[in-house]
Amino acid sequence: MRAQATPGAAAGPADAAAPRGVNQGVPPVTYGQGERPPRGDYGRARSDYTCEQVGAYSATEHDIYRRLFARQLQQLPGLACDEFIAAVHQLGAPDRIPRLDAITERLRPATGWELVAVPGLIPEEAFFALLAARRFPVTDWIRTPQEFDYVVEPDIFHDLFGHVPLLFNPVFADYMQAYGRGGLKASRLDACELLARLYWTTVEFGLIATPAGLRAYGAGLLSSAAELPYSVRSDQPRRLAFDLARMMRSRYRIDSFQAGYFVIDSFDQLFAATAPDFAPLYDQVRATIARSGEIEPGVVLPGEREFRA
């Protein structure tokens, strides 16, 4: 998968009198730039957008999962962070699409998280509320054979292989819950798009600096056969040091390789960055955007610290 629409998405068309975060049978819209609308059967979801996992997958669907898993597993050494590699086996047998409750049986004792099925991308408040409760939403459909190398939005392979292993890491698991709690507050401050950009540049497409060199920890990279080596080794994209305000000003595309990535020094740095109250930061970022505009993908500003492949 090259890229997928951000889970920090706004609710789709709805009755203005209905409370936000309540399923009304419609897909969300996305903040990132792209031409394809989200897909999924939202009519089968509960009010919180969770649903029962598909009862049975076809032999073709299991085979797609098996081949995707085998391809990505082979790529991990030298490209993925050690924490991810150490935990990927927690997904269970790679030859078939697993049941989410089976992974939850291992995940809950490790970090207190559980997995829940959803029909696809979900609105921002529903997404934030699940994360705040340490419940990670997993899309339960898998891409078609024609989409084997490219699917725009997250499917079950992306969500399981890309996101779930790092939920076994206590520091990253705490960061994800803190992000959810911060998202609920951001929704009251009309700042969800700014926070969605943070999610995109960390959880989905983040890089980490290690003694052995740059490594990927973002799920959009770890689940992508083509963008994983591109993000770490290519000379084309720009790689900038982690900077909250800068990331919230940065635009991105959801249907192509990223033109730029942001690099953290450690997961502790990422978690510490979510601890302060973001309300003053949102005001600062809005003022900067009003004065100097948003930053287009791949642009490097004067004085910014870059990392080379």
C-alpha cells in the first residue's frame, strides 16, 4: 500500500441535529488530497462504528493476506525499527487472515489494548473515542487481487500488519491512547485537521533515527512493499526532524508516495510530545498559517534539520 486516507477524518453528510461520532450509515470524508472516496458497508456498523468481523473469508482473500504478509516480512530487516520486528510474530500464523479476538488475547495482557472491527475509515470522534479507550479499529475487508500492489485506503492487512505490532510496545501503546484523548479535545477546539496531520506524519508515515540508521515505524510504510524502501533509502524525499508545529502546518497526499517524512529520535520523544496541552499550540499554528500559509509536501524551510538516506 502506498498511502491511505487518514483515520483522523471528518464525518460525512449527516443530519445536523445528530450527535457527532454516531454512525449514520455514511462514509467519512478525508482531509488529505485524493480522488477516491472511502468505501465500506457502513450500514452494518454499530453507533460507535464498530462491527462484527466478517464471518468467513474466501480462499482467495486468505491467499492475498498470505502473500502480502510474506512479501513484507522479507523486507523488514534494515528498514523497519527493531520494536516492530520483535513484535510482528504476535499477529499469529501468516497463512490466513486472523480473527481479531485471537490477537486481542495476546495484546490485552501486554499493553491493555484490544482490537475491534470497523467497515472502513471512520469519523474523527468515533476514531478518537476508540483510541482513548485503548480499542484499535481494524478494517475487516481485504483488497482485491487487482489492488495487490496498491490500495488507497486501509484494509485489514494494512491495519493488522502495519499498526498492531507496535501496540505491543508499552510506550507506543501509551502514545496512541494519548493521541485519542487529545483528539477528543481537538474536536471541541475545531483542530482535528491539525491533529490529523500529526497522525499522518507519525503513526502512518513516521521514521525513527537509530544507531544503525533511519528505520520506519509508520504503518503506511511498514505495510507498503514499494514505499518502505523508498522512505528509508531513496534520495528523492526530504526527511526532516520532528517538529510538532511544523508537522501541523504540512499538507500531504493520500494517493502517492510521500514527498517528505519526519524523523523522531525515540518513542519516548513521541510520547512526551503529546503530554502538554495542545490548545496554545493550535492557536500558534493557526496564527502562523494565517501569516505565512500552509507548507506544501516536500518543501524544506530555511534552517530546518534534514536527515539523509
